[in-house]
Amino acid sequence: MELILLLIIPVFLWVFSLVLLSIWTHFLRFIIWNIILILFYFCTEIYLGNYIWGHDPYGIGTFFRLAFCLITHTVIGFLFALYRNYKLRNNETST
């Protein structure tokens, strides 16, 4: 059950963030930079994980570090989307 929530909650937050930011003019740039950052996280963890954190015989530590990176990245992106949507709405009503 926890694993399903671990997968569903970030996807839900990601989709909701995309909906909130869809009216932003820099939306495509935001998507591209997020994909680059996620790829950097994953490549660093997969290819440099043994050098940074040591040997992980079962891969459980790697799995949880990747899940932690994905969840924190999604939550930070969601908070940014809330902030940016609030700013966009305020600019729209003031003009």
C-alpha cells in the first residue's frame, strides 16, 4: 500500500503542477529544466552512487535515494507552481 502511495502522490502533484503552470509563458523552459534536473539526479545516483555512498548489495538504499529525490523534487516543484500561480493570478487581477 505504501509503495502505491509513494508512486501515486508524486504523479498527482506533478500533473497538478503542470495544470497550475500551464498559463505561464515560461512553461516549456520549466519542463525542460525539470527533466534535465531529474536526469542529473538519476545519473548521479546510478553511476556515482557506489563512489559516494559505498557498496549497496541489494540496491535498497539506491531505490530509497531515488524515491527521495523524486518526491522532494516533485514537492518543491509543486510549491513553486503554487507560488507562481498565485503571482500570475495577482498580476492578472491588478491589470
